[in-house]
Amino acid sequence: MRKLWHYLLATRPIESMLMIGFPLIGMLIGADSLDGLGWLALKFIVATYPLVMYVYCLNSYGGLEHDRVNQRLNRNPAVTGEVSDKEMIGLIYFGAFVSGLLYFLWFPHCLVPWLLIMGNWTLYSHPHIYAKARPVFGTTVHLIGGVLQFVLGYAAVRPIDEKGLLVGAYFALVFAAGHLNHEVKDHQPDSEAGLRTNAVVYGPERVFRFAFGVFTVAFVYLFLLAATGVTGWREAVPYLLIYPPHAVLHWRAVRGTWIGYDRLYQTAYRLLFVAAGALLFLLKWWA
């Protein structure tokens, strides 16, 4: 049992569940109604967790040496040695196989985005490519990944169409901006490890401000999607409403002298997006 617990921790379960949130929102926006969606969403989570497990286990395996100098990650069983390199490779292949099998059985129309997601995150984490350590390249992977993860859930309830791709682009911008903040948070250990992330190359404060600029572009873009009828206001309003408090949080984080990344800011704006997802669900339910 202890070994199984170490395997679970090696998949970084909290971050994995946060990543599953993007395709679940895609499923919610794509669904015409909530009838039967609960059971479908449960099956989708079961199929998607092994995929996200592949993503995070490959990320850990590809960056073990770098993670050892990062206090946020150096207690991961893959870093401490409680899960060996061979076991990590086993978890990577297990995640790929099980997720592919479950999508084939339950969501065969999701197999194309599933395959593209696998390839995209392999570019990010594979030790011979490692886009994670390259400025701009790593952010590009997150932009592409954001769209793919949204349409993965969207495709579970309807064929991928123009609306799915355009709305997915909003979540791609949000995902990329969040990753830029993530790089700012890890600026010091990444710098010590010799990684050339955006925050290391261009400076953490500059990247932090740029990330909020991307959030702002995402807000304007979503407003335009709703105003032009690409998506309904019911779907857009929850995410439009969280921009003002997000802006206030950002202003509080940057006012005065820059003293480093405000982790409370990240927690707060993540909770805002969780709240927006909950409001979207309620609006769909009331309708």
C-alpha cells in the first residue's frame, strides 16, 4: 500500500486534477443539457487521469535533476528515489496505455485530441527536447495544450467545430498566462538549475506583468466572442465577472517594490476560475 501511495504522489494528484478542469469545462460548454452529464463526466475523469498522469510523470522524469533544487518539487517520490527511474518509465507507459484504451472504449471521438495532447506534452518534457527549459517554446506548448485540453472535453459531448476551437483559444490564453506565472514562481530554482525559462531570460517581474496582460487579452477576446454570438453570454459571463477581482489582486501583487512572486495571488486567482466554473454549472442547471 505504501508503494501505491508513492506512485500516486508521483503523479502530482492536485496539479493533475486542476489540469483535468480544462477539459471538464469544455465538456460543460459543449453539452446541450446536464441530463446524464454526471455519469459521463465521471467516466471522462477516470479516462483522463491516466493521460494527465502521463503528462506529469514524463515531466518529472525529464527534469529530475532540476527538480532536486526546487523545494516545491524535491519531496516528490520520483525525486527522493522512493519511486525509481524504471518505475517512473513504467508509470509513463501505463498512463499512455490506459488512457488510450479507455478513450477507445468510451470516447473514441476524443482519440485525435488525445494523441495530439500526448505529442504536445512530450515536446515539453522529453529530456531530449525539453521545451520546458526554452523561452517562448514552453509557452507555445501551453497555448496549443490549452486548446487541445478544452476540445478533448468538448469532443466528448459533440463533434469539434468552430465554436469549440474559438472558445478553446480563450482557455489556451488563460492556461499560457498561468504557466508564465508558474515560471515566475519557480524563477530562483530554475535559474539555479540552469533552465532558460521566460522568467529566467526576461526577468520575473516583467514576465509577471506580461502574464496579466495575456489574462487581459483573454478577457477582451472572450467578450468579443460573446458579443459576436460565437458563444452565449451565459457561458461567457462567469469568466468575464472574475476579471475585475483578478485585476485588483494583480494590482495588490505589483504595487510598490517587487519582492518576488506572491503565492497568495496565484491561489486566489485559481479560486476565481474555480468559482467561474461552478457558476457556469449553476447557470446551465437553472436553464
